Amino acid sequence: MSVNLTAETSWTFFTTTLTTAFDLFVPFWEQDPSTKKCASYKHYPAKIRKIMNRNLASWHTLRRQPSNVQLKCNCRQIQPESKQALKGYELDR
């Protein structure tokens, strides 16, 4: 009797083994949609969101072009402004 293993049979055996292991050892938990809460999401005012979005956009463009000196300066100017605005909002609350 000979066993002829192909890539497809090996992959099928591998995936069934993984699926069985997941079913046996990974806990399954279902959340009731009516009790779902979004407590960790912070709702900032429009002014803060605008500053944070500008900060994020400048960081993304700097990541794409790290040698651009003008983008570096722009990012360095926006970062303290966004930190100060966020800190001021958190202190005022």
C-alpha cells in the first residue's frame, strides 16, 4: 500500500487539524448586542479633532518622505500644538 501525498492533500490535512484544534481549545464567547457599550472611545470637540487629524496627516506624509526637511519642521510645529490642546481639554474636563 502506498500513500501518494500531494500539496492539496497536505494542505487539507493541515487546515482540518488547525480547525479541530481551534474548536477544542479556543474559547467561544458571544456578546449580547443590546449590552454593547463604547466606553473606551473618547469624543473630542471638533477643534481638537481637527488639530489631531492635522497632526496625523503630517506624520503620515513625513513617514512617506523622511528626508523632506519642510515636512519635518511642519510636523515638529504641529506636535506641541496638538499635545497642548489635548492636555488643555483633559484638564478642563
